[in-house]
Amino acid sequence: MKFTNLKDNLLPFDIIDKETLSEIKFFFHQINNQALFKLGIKNSYNDHGVVALSLSTEYFPLFITYDDRTRYIAENIVLSDIDIENIVCNTIISHFYGARGIHQIATKEGNPKNALIDFKRLLVDQKYKDWINENLNDARRKGNHIYGRTELRTSLLEAANTFVSIKEGKKRNLYPINIMLWVASFIESGLIYKIINAQSLQELYKNVSSTKGVGQYYGYHCAISNSINPKINVNHDEPFCVPGPGAKKVLQLLFPNISPREFNYGDRVVWLRHHQKELFGEFEVDESMHNIIVNEKRIFKDDQNDLKVYGLEVGLCQFGVYQRLRDNPKLVSNRKIVRLKTL
């Protein structure tokens, strides 16, 4: 990489904050060890007496193959025998809703391989829409969350609720199905085909993020979610990154005396990825986690045995969460990833 905007021939190694780097390195290895313990790969885990590192405190993992949402998409959606438009729409709602099990909740189907929403039918079948919406309402009555608790989705809900109100010519409502109806409209608008035909992560991101209400954060993560699909020619490890607000704060701590204009945040993540061994050392990644195999097909072209660009962005964001929880232990109990309880 060339850093033409850095002054006085500086290199990132010259300006990195060593103390912050040391803290990030420690945290990265801690959450990797925590994930391996929870997966049954490691026999023990040491939280060093830090409440924010306890096993009950959940962080999103550094490695995409550890992530339960990724595994759900890989094992149940992207290689299913439904049409490609429905595959993409089912992939999108995994993150737009956020709660694990959203597909099973919406369809009341216990087998995740059969719990797939027909978005083309949502466009034309009122009874089907009412059924899905009632399933979502019933889940909430039973204490199941349909939205994740670790991210704000105000812009998504605003865009979805507004879209449904305008399309149906009715008074604005807050029905839980609205995000699905909005995503279904991506078929009509042609956005789904831009996703399917994208030839780079950046191209896919540009098309999704430019959609009103999606924005940079969900645009990047929507692009990443669709990179799990072997039929779409994009990769989560391309030299392109759109760090979220949390990751940006950490990147500024890591390079405190340089502006984003001189060394932009995305380039910082890519640079960290290419110098990970010098900066963070090597990570233990069990061979069983090097890829996800579905029907004897490898989901990822490359083995996931070192940090990728996306994993680093996630890790930096999670480090920011860790700092907040470490400094405010009372907040730890709120740090939970929402998962399906019962249908």
C-alpha cells in the first residue's frame, strides 16, 4: 500500500500508538480464546478477573466462520434450492432484523433449512403477508425478540415504515413485517440484481448503501452478508472497508496524531490486516474453523485461518465495546446477542 497523504515520508509503524496496540492485541486474543472455548475447541478460558471479559459477556468474533449468523446463512440459505432473488432477500433480513432465528420466527418452521421467506409472494399475496406479520407479533408475545439489541436500526425502521405507508396508501404503521416488505421491494427496484451481479465488495456496498435508509453501516454489513454466497463474486477480504463509528473511534486512538484525510479509516484497517503478524501475533484457529462446508462445498474460497479485513473491522468495533464495559461494569448484563428461545 502507498500512503501518499502521510507527511514527511511517515509510515503507519511510525505513528501507531503502542499502548493502544498492546491493549487491542490482548483483547483480540481474549475473545478468540473465548470463542474457541464456547465452541468446545479449547478446554479452559481465563477472564483474568475482568467482568467485561467473562464468558457471559458476548462479543462478535474475529473470524467469520465462528459467527452463528454467518453459519446460519451458509448452512441454510445461500445453497438452498430457492431462486437467487429469494436467497439474497433472506440473507439481507438476517442482519436487518438482527435477532438470531428471525426466519424460523417468521415462518414458524423449526427446521432452519425450510424456514425461508418467499419475498416474491410477499409482493402479491396479502394473506401471506398477514400470516408472516402475525407470526412476528406472536413471537414477541412469547418473549422472543425479532430485532437485535447490539445495534441501532432506526434508519432501517424509518425507511421501511415510510415505504409501506406510501406504497399501500395507508396511515403509517409500525408493523414488524415492514422491513421484509421493504426488502421485497428491492426485487422490483432492481437492487437485488445489482447485488447478484456485483464484481467487487465496493461495488456491492455502493449500490446497497445508496439506498435511502440503509446508509454506510448496514450497507457494508449487507455487502459482507452477501459475500457469504458463493454465487456472488465478492469477498469479505477485499482491500476495501467501511469502518463503523465504534471502529473509527478505536482507529483514531490507534493512530492519534493523524487525520482521516491523511490516512483514511478504511485504509488503516486494510493496513492492519496486511501487517497482522507483526502487530498481533498469530491466532489459534482450529482446522475445523478454516472454512464452512455445506453439502461437501466450501463456502469460502480461501481458508479463514488468519485475520481478514472484515474480521478486523469487527474486532476494532468490539474493542470499543469492551472499553465501555470495562469502564462501566454495570453495563455488562445488557450485552447479549438475541437468540431464538422457542417457537
